[in-house]
Amino acid sequence: MSLFDAKTVIDCDLHNALPSLSTLYPYLPDYWVDYCNESAFREPDAADYPPGAPLTARPGTKPAAGPPGSDLGLLRAQALDLWNVEIGILNCAYRVSSVHNQDLAAALATAINRWQIDEWLEREPRLRASLVVPSQNPQLAAEEIERFGDHPGFVQVILPVRSEAPYGNRRYDPIYAAAVAHDLAVGIQYGGAPGHPSTPSGWALTFLEEYAGMASVFQSQVISLVIEGAFDRFPALRVALIESGFTWMPSLMWRLDKEWKGLRNNTPWVKRLPSEYIREHMRVTTQPLDAPPDPQMLRQIIDQLESEDLLLFASDYPHWRFDQPEEAWPLQTEEPLLRKILSENAREFYRL
């Protein structure tokens, strides 16, 4: 019997993918359709998951036409039904933030959000979605949030973890102000292509380097949000880290607290321990789990978080992180905590 057979699950990371750029043409103004047909633009591609990489998609998730994650019927059968999902949150990794023409990026964001409503939210009541926004232009991104922020199907604004500037920078305040005004969370997701090197010291040679090193990018965003005062400026801001892993979080919280005690005169606006901001404002999805060989070591890491509220269950469909459902959460966990991880933390965080 699976751990998930009799449990209510809220899956916080399902990927819906666009079949092709032409799918958006009915949602784009004629000018932009002509532009896409007449120019060299082929759609944004951050290459977050190269098509041939083993981690990109589980066997059987690719439909007859389109990439993995583009078929609602397969997502229903292979994710919603398999996991007994009450609510699944779509995180569309269509990286309009990598498009240099910011007006086109904004038009693509509006089109893909309308496509999400028509083809996903209205066809499957178990689904909620994240708003795609042109984050390279925070004012245009805020306008996109204003456009769709009151739609009941959207629960989050999605941002790629790789960004032009750290997300604690005040340039992003219009995004946070709009998200808070519409009671939406902000999700920071693996990937992105802002145009600068993929590591702090230059370009990576291999996908392995970039994939493993993405945890350090997440850590830099956590540090920036806390230390540059985003949560002080927006006390109601909620941030989810998606596809970040979480086993690195306790050591980061310890280091931030230690250094803040000695250097807090640098940041008089940070009134509390950095770890307190993280526990209050941030959540992390469970995939990729990065589980140690001994499951009890995972239990120790969870204890070091000093909060049962931080973890949100995610299958990360259609990416391939594990072979069997039981491997998505291998730790024997007492019922109250298991229920919080599988559904109740997400229910509270996303106002479901």
C-alpha cells in the first residue's frame, strides 16, 4: 500500500508546457503574430531542462504531439489521479523574462496566462496556476498581475531563480506590491536565462554543473530577500522556493544568523534573526528531495529547520526525480507532520 493511497495531497509543482508558439497566436494581437512569423523569434528557451537529459521527463510523459507536460489528459492520469491530488498547482516555465523585447515579453505573458485559463483551469477544477510575468520589467509584470490577479485560479506569481538582479533589490518592489495586493504568493522556480553566466564565476561547461549549482543560486536569492529588506518592506509577502531542494536550508539559516549578529549594523532595517524571516515568509517544495542514504538523517534535517510549516509536497511532474510514488517521501513520518507536508502547509500558504 502506498503512503499516498489514503492521503489528501496538494501537489505544489506540476509543469504545464506550451505545445508550440503557434498555440498562443489566438491570444496575441495581430501585430505580434506577424512579428513572430516574419522575424527570427522562435519563442523563449532557457534550456532549463535539455530535451535529452535523463532528469527532464519521466518515460511515458511525452504525448504524441508536443513536449512532456503539454497534455492535460496525461497530467490527469500520471499526476492528479496517481497521487490522489485534491489540488495541483501549475508552474509554467515559459521564460518570457529571457525575451529582450520587453513589449513582446509582456504580450507573451498575457497570452500564456489566458491560455492557462482556457486550456487548463477551466477544463480541470483540481488545478490552480501561477501567473507568468515579464519580470525583467517589474512595472509591466505588475500590470500583468493586476490584469489576472483576482482570477480565482491563480494563486502565485512565478519567477525564475536566475534573474538580472537579486530579488531583494528594490527594482522588484512593483511585483511584490501587486502580489500582496491580490493576496498571491511569489514562487521562485529553478531555471531562467537572464543573459549572464550560469555560475558566479562564469559559464558552466556541462549541464551537470549548472543543475547541481542551482542550489547556490537559490541561496543567493534567500539571502537577498531577507538582508535587502523585502520582507520588511512587504510584511505580508509570501515566497515559495520551487525545485530548490531544502537540505541546504538549515546550514544557510545558521550562517545568516551568525553573520547578522556581527554585522547587523549594515542592515538596521533587519530587526530580527534572518532565520525568523525565513520561517515566517518562505516555504520550500520537497522535490528534488536530495535525501541522504539514511532516512533518519533526513529527519534530523527537518528538525534543524525548527518549523513543521516550511515543507510543501511536490511531485515535480513530468521531471524524473524518482521511480515509485513511495520514493517521493521515503521517510516514515508521524501522521500530524505527514499531513502538514502533504497538504495542510500548502492549504494555509496558498489560501486554498
